[in-house]
Amino acid sequence: MIHQLETSFRAQLRLTDPDGNPVPNARVDYQWDLAPSGRLDSVETNAEGLAELENLGHYPMNLSCRIPGYQEVFWKGVQVQPEETHDLVVEPSQPVLLRVQDAADGLPIAGAKVEIVARDYSGSMCMNALGVEKPKVSSEAGMVSVDTLNDNGRYHFGVSAPGYLGEIIGPLLAGEAASVSLEARPVVPFRIQGVPESLVNDDGQIELTVSYTFTYEDHQASGRDRETLWADVTKGLLQFDYSPKWRSEIEIQFGEIELSYLPEEFLTAKPIDVTLSPEEGGAGSDYTLRPVELRFLTPEGEPAAEGRVLVHFDQRPRVEGQTRRLRTQRVVDVIEGVAQLEIPVPNELEVSPEGIRGYWFKREWRIEVPAEPTTKPFVQAIETTRAGAIAGSVYETDGSVASGVLIGVLETKQSVEASKRSSLDIKVKNSSGSHDLQNEFLASPLPLGGSYMISAHRGNTYMLSKPIRLTEERPVQRIRMEIPAGISLVGQIVNEAGEPVPMAETKFIFEPNDGRGFLQSGPRTDREGRFALDGINPKVDGAYYLVVDSVPGFQPAKSQLSLNQSAQTIRLKSGHRLRGVVREAGTGKVIPKAEVYAMRAEYKEGAFPTRFDTELADAQGRFEFTNLPEGEFKIASRSGKMASGYEALGTTGSDELVEVEIELYEWEKLVPVGAE
């Protein structure tokens, strides 16, 4: 094999402000926009705002810079030409000002660290900061200025100081100010009984890994600030003291055992006492494995099924009252119509039809495998039907191989009505990256006699094949698809007075005329309420919608986008209020962080949405909806079942609190407290 090396070249970057003035002493991080990502390098601008780039190739690059006093920015796929001076413009920033103080006496805390732990951006803007970000440190007055934030971004910050419990605050926008009070770090005693001897070393110690899960609104990041420690174990009792670094969920792991605790569980004066249940503790090495045979019954006169199936089951035996199930999956070969495996029992199987050749079966959701005193295998018969396949490839409009495309298959409405199938349970290609050049696909197995469409999706671009009917005469068909360039749509979200609604989260929906719909995250509006959507395919048979359902004080809206006009206006209606409290049945204690939702008391055909959400209940179990239409509503909780068996009723605008009395689900970790 001979590799031909290309001659490298040089080029320049020039950083200026909007007035054309050079930005000196600025570090620019750059990396090849290739998969896997190339080495990260940095250059610094001189007094003229120029930075020299050497040993370049004819490949796109990703660039980013964070310059004090300017908005951080990320340029993706920049193509620099030999000996070119490539101009980059950076905008002045508005700082976020934070005051860090002691929660006990209100005095400023000097030396506190403030770091960006999460950022997200509006519109189609992409921001993946390259390089290392150094945390900011508070002054003697407890003040911190973060002056590299982008005007289109929302930020969450981690604030910590020696001897204090760290806090996650946000979201904050550039130009805003906030104060954060830090409490002294507590010491939490842990006592964990039932630790397996197999995890204890010869010195009577066990290795623990402690990490944190940071929560940013409806997003989570686990495994943060991970550390390892050792603790003594005596006769199965693990005892240690731990001082949490953050007011966030703690995850403690040793061996395969994982325990997690919310702040309201460990920030008490009481120690954490735990007795490991059989499935968490010693049962890991004691459970029984039982052989299982899945026998696939083919139509009379047809050959035995061959190929592979996907089987889901619990990693450990199911135990009555078990609050956590750790599911796993295994690809199992089907040989002469039989798939064989061993699983811990009792258990519950799910079997999917992916990978079996020439036959399809309805997904088996809950196959109960009991624990019986026998060595005989558990046998489950599964009926199959003849199936075919659709193969194909996807290209760009210029004939080149399409990259980063997701492929799916859906059954037409007419075919579903005839077959009574609720789902095919077939995955074609459900993950991809911007550098993925694998454009071939195979949708299989698909029941014969059905009519299907292949969906291709990249970003906001959706396309569908024409309906393809698979028959005994033509069980396998091949197609070619081309991803269109699409058009751009821009718009603005405003209130009833025509004022912009800034930083509003949206969802983007494509609903085909035939087949199921597609839902994904949409653009977030900027400070002027504007949004942009690129790559919209105007020729596909279907409709596009933008959903705005998470802006406090406004009713959820689902608006169809007009492809005949490039500028869209979505007008939100003001919401009505309804307040209440969540209590534990029998004790009357309130339940902080309980999740509640509302439904119209009387069903209304075609009304959107069917359910209304709000923030989790506060520390006193109270909740408030501000997004409801006027009228009467049923209120219930996802954290437990209604004690009365019926939803509570409430009317918008009423001064009375709606009492939601629930019995917490056994898997919930919420802690009822006495009301103040």
C-alpha cells in the first residue's frame, strides 16, 4: 500500500472587532473537522490581530476563541486557502456579575471558583468550546465577572469554595447579575450493611467511586467531579464519613453496586443507613441461571428461521418490591428456528425481530421466565410470518455520498389498517455523525403484503420514498434517495401585544400525510424572539410544526409553518394560573419535588396539548400552573397514584389551593416533610 502525502501550506487568521480594529494577544484554538477529531492546537494573535497557521492541509477546521471582553464563538468547518488571510470578527461581550457569599453571615467569600458547567445556544448556532477553560476566582469582595459569554447563549455555572458546599446556578444570560450563598460542607456518615465479601480486599477494605449528577433544567450530566476513596468493611458492614462537594445527586459505586442519593436525603442530621437487598448485594453471585429456548414457528411448508434476534432482560433476578431494574440486551443466533440463552431467574424477556432472515414477528414485550427447581429449559414459541426487505442508498443532489443521514422505515396508514400492526419495531439506521459516509441501508425484516416508506432525515431535512409494497413475487426491492438542499425559514415568537418572547425553547415536528410523525428539538429564540430553520424540504408530502410549550406565563402553542412565506410569526396567548399542594396520603406531609400535570376536565377534540406540565413542587410541596387556558382542570402526579383513585379538580383563577393527595410509588426517592 502506497500513501501519497500532500504538501502542506501556510495561512493567516485575522481577528477584528466589528469596527475593523485588530484584537491582539488573543488565543485561537483549532482542530481539523475530521473523524476522529484531530490534534488540538492553538495560536495567538499579534499586535495587528494576525496569527500564523502552519502545516495546513486542504481540510476544514473548527476554530474557537474565548477572549476577555469579547463573546466566545465557535466556527465550524472553516476552509482556509494557501497563503490566505482569513478574517474572523468577534463581538464585545456583556459580563455576568456574580457575588459569592457565606449563607450563614452573608459575608463575601474570596477565592471561590466559578466555572461554566453547561452552555446552550439559540437558533442553529453550534458552540463546542475547544481548549481548556480556566475557572474564574472571586475577589476579596466576593465578586466574579465572567466576560466571555455569547449573547445567544444560556449558561449554568458551578460555584465552589474550600470548606463550602458547591452550588449549580443558572440559567443566566450575558449581562445579568446574581448572588449565590454557599453553606458549610457537611460530614455525612454512611453505614451500608450486606456488602459482598468478594468486593473486600485482604486488608478488609473496599474501593469506592463517588461522583455527582449535575442537573440543568431538564438536562443532566452524570459522572462529574469523580473521586476514589477506600473504606473499612467489618462483617459485611461498610462505614465511612463523606463530605459532599456539591448540592447535587451523589452516586456511590463499588463493584457492580450503584447507590445514589439526592441532596434532601444526605443533607440531614441523620446518617445514611442502607441494607443492601439481595439483588444489590450478595445475590450477584448466588442467583440461578436458567436455559431459555425461543422457538420461531414458520408458516407450514416454509424453511426454519435463521439469523439473529435481540433479547432484553434484567441483569439480576427480579425481586418483589425491587425499585431499580438494570436491563441489558444480547444478540442471540437463531439456528434451525431456535435461539438459546441463559438468564438469571425469575426474569422478564423482550424479543425484537431485528436480524432474522425472511421472517417477521410481533415484538414480544413481557415473557415471564419463572424460577423453578428444574434444569429443563424454559420454552417460548413465537409465531412468524414471511418477510422481505428494502435496500437502498442515499446521495447528495450532486451525486456524492450523503453523510450524517438517519434512516427509518414506516408502514403506510392503509397498510396499518389492513394488517392491524401497531409497530414494526425495526431499526434501520438511528445514529450517525457529520463524518459518517455509510450511505447504504437495509430495512429488514418487513412483513410481506405490507406497504412501506423509507424516511431519510438530517437536521431539519426530511424526505420520504414513495410507498413500496412487498409481495411474494417481489419480496426484496432496492431504491435510491437524494437528500435535497432545502429552504430556510425565519420567524419570531411574540406575545399578544406583539412583544418578542426571548430565549424560548421550541420543538420541531414533521408530520407526513401518510405514516407516523417525527419530533426533535427545535431552535431557541434569540433576545428578539427570532428563530431560524435551515434545510426544510418543501416537496415532501407532509406538514411542519413548531411547538412552544415551556414558556412560563404562556399557553402551549403548536403552529404549522407556512412554506410559502419565509418569515413566520407565532403569537402566544397568556396563560391562566392554578395553584395547589402535593401531600402524602395518610400523613398529610407535603412532598417536595413531586411532579404534577393538568388535563382539561372535559375532553376537547383536537385541543393541544392533552396534558400541561409545570415546575416540580417546591420545598413546601406547592406547585403553580401559569400556562393554562381558562377553565376547569384535572390535576394528578407522576410521582404517585391518587389516593382517592381520581384526579383532583381545580379552576383557573381560584384562590383555593388544589389538594393533590398521593401514595408515592415505591421506586420514587422523594422524601415527604412536615409543612411549615
